[in-house]
Amino acid sequence: MGPKVPQADVQRWAKRFERLQASPAFARLRAEQGLFPVDLGGADLDTYVQQTVQRYRTLAREFGLAR
């Protein structure tokens, strides 16, 4: 979500994704597509994305791909 999205909207979408990820239909579709079960949402997902981006930035600098 963008930086100026109201917190109430963020929470509403996070709850919808939580319900989706808990459904048997979603588990079936995920397995059919060969996806890993990463059920993150809300603040946990935000933290994961921020940490992953930082790791990629560090690696890019170490390999001379970024300044």
C-alpha cells in the first residue's frame, strides 16, 4: 500500500488477506501453483519486505551492482 493510505484501509485489507490465507481454497491454489506457504500480513509483512530489500541493497553494493 502507498504511504498515504489511511490506517483504517490498511487494517481492512490486512484482515481480508488473513481470512484468504486461512482458507482451504487458498491453500489448495497455492499448492497447485507450487508456491511456498508464507502467510505474512500487516506489520509482519512490512517488516519482512523492509528486511529483504535491505539485504538486496547490501548484496548489490557488495557485488558492485549499486553505489
